[in-house]
Amino acid sequence: MKLTTFLKTIGADNSGATAVEYGLIVSLIVLAMIGAFTNVADSNNGMWNNVSTAYEEAASN
């Protein structure tokens, strides 16, 4: 196979573009998941801080 034929074949191949698109979609989903998990973690920490404060107040009385 000649080099020019090989390069034309590679240039006409669109399968790599599809993989890049799927990679971008997956990365956006992962970023959304990280944001959601961060929000849940902050809420969870706030809840346990409230429990700790309530326990300390109850234990001091």
C-alpha cells in the first residue's frame, strides 16, 4: 500500500471522531456527578455537625 493511499484512508476514517465525542460526553457526566457528590457530602457533614452540637448540648445539661 502506498503512503498516500494510507493517509487518504486514515483521513476518511470517522470512527475516531465518534470515540472523541463519547469521551466528551462521559467527561461531562463525570463532572456533573462530582458536583452532585460534593453537594451531598456538604449536606451530610452539616447534618452530622448538627447532631454533634445537639449531643454536646444534651450531655452538658
